[in-house]
Amino acid sequence: MALMTPADLTAWRQRTGLNRLQAAEALGISRNTITRMEAGTSEIPAYIELATEALEARLNQPAK
């Protein structure tokens, strides 16, 4: 698994239609933290990459 880049994180957020606050809440982090990650001033931990993949898969499931 490759490390997630700031551009990858921003692209994920835009693909899922989440704003920074919504994405932060879904990932269990603060809005400031996701802003710093997207800006490249904070490292993106591996668990955030895993969480984004899981959330995107869940959002892409057909409604029951």
C-alpha cells in the first residue's frame, strides 16, 4: 500500500462530496488536522488512508 499524499486526500474528499468538516468528523479527527494534512504540513497516518478507503466503499454501496 502506497502512502496517501495530500493530493490523494483532497481528491478523496472531493470524490465523496464531503467538505472538510464532514470528512474530519467521518475520520474522527479535527477539521484543522485534515486541513493540515491536505496542505502537506502534517503527515497522513496509514490508518487515515485505510479509513478513507473503507468510507468510500461504504458510500458507494447501493442503498438497501
